[in-house]
Amino acid sequence: MNTLAGILVVLHLLSWAIVLGGALVSLRDPKLPKGVLHGALMALLTGILLVGLYEMADIAAINHIKIGVKLILAGAVTALAAYGSSHQEKVSRGFLGALAGLTAVNVAIAVLWTG
């Protein structure tokens, strides 16, 4: 189970890297690449799978408040990515900055919130 958890963590972090990288690269020409939506959906899915795996296998103690905050942020990032993918004409630098900022906050919470 630890191997599966490790693989899911790697996929989860790579997914967030795709979202953050896609948003930052697009700041010059404000158009959202389709990969950003796919990365956000993958990050959301792998995060949910990780929580389920940790609960079932009792691999680590889970801080449910932290997971709830991260789930809300991941949902917001995914919603922004879905909206931006379907409404390319409304994507602005501010929109991309918000997407990148929420992604960075989500990753920072994962790393810095302990206990």
C-alpha cells in the first residue's frame, strides 16, 4: 500500500505542477491550455484517492480540517479551469493569476500545515 500511496502522491504533485505551469506560461498570451483542466481534474481525483487510501490502510493520521480546506481550494481551481477552458475569450491575466495563486496556496497548505 505504501508503494501505491507514493505513486499517487507523485501523480498528485505532477498534476498541480501542470496546473501551475500552464497558468504561468499563459500569462503572456492569456489563453488557458486544455492541459490545465486535465491537470486540475487529475489532482482532484488523486487527492480523493489518497485520502481514501490513507483512511482504509491506516497509513497515516489524517487532519480532516486540512483536507476539507484543500478540497475547497481544489474544487475552486478545477471550477476556474473548467470555466476558462470553455470561455477562452474571458480568460485574462488576472484570471490566470488567480488560478496560479490558488494552486500555490493549495500546495503550500499541503506542505506547511502540519499537525
